[in-house]
Amino acid sequence: MGRCKLAYIKYDKRKVGDKMKEKLEKMKKDVPAVFLAMRKKETPWYAKLFAALTVAYALSPIDIVPDFIPVLGYLDDLLIIPLLVALTVKCIPSSVWERCRADSEDIWKDGKPQKWYYAVPIIIFWLIILWLIVKAIFLK
């Protein structure tokens, strides 16, 4: 009769925390890189569509699950944004992605974006959405 041996896995909080920090730093560079790739002529139209959705969701104050709901509110940001970025990156040609990734590293100099005007399309998008909502509710 065989005996079941369970492997003992040592859990180290520092390693998990370091990995999360690395992933968040990578995402901090990937979202602007996705936006830069969206503006390149070499990027296919479907990649531009995914890029627009990714950047809009990342910068949007509106989430699928609101952040005030404990755990789930932040969990959707930790799952949805990386999935959208990964899907978008798969659609972008690797040469374009590498250039955009290199360009995006300059955006976060000194801890804040140097090119704030990259947010203008997102602001315009949400102003249009807000206008459509007001029009539908109040201007019948």
C-alpha cells in the first residue's frame, strides 16, 4: 500500500511582495506603451481596438466592480487590466511593441508622467459618454 507524501512548500511573504511590486512596475510601463502602440501606423486595427479598451479601462474612474467593495473591487483591477494588456500585446507586432516599451519608460520619469496630454483622448471619451447619458436622461 502506497503512502501519500505531501510536499512542504515554504511561503515567504517577501518573495510574493517583491513579485507583485515587479509586476506593478511592469504594468506601470506597459499601459503607456499600449497607448503609444495604439498611435503607430504599423499596429493592426484590431490591436488598436484592444489598446483603446485597455487604456480607457486603466484610466477610467469607472470599474466593472467598484473599488469600495472589499477585496473584489481591487481584484478586478489586478486581473482585468493585466489580461487586457496581455491580449493587446499579443496583437501588436513585436518590433512595434519593443519600441513603444522603450519610449514608455521616459513617460514615468520623476514618478509622474511627463506627457500628460496622453490623457486627453481618454478625457474626451468620458466627456462624450457623460454627454450621451445627460442627453438620454434630461434632453428627451
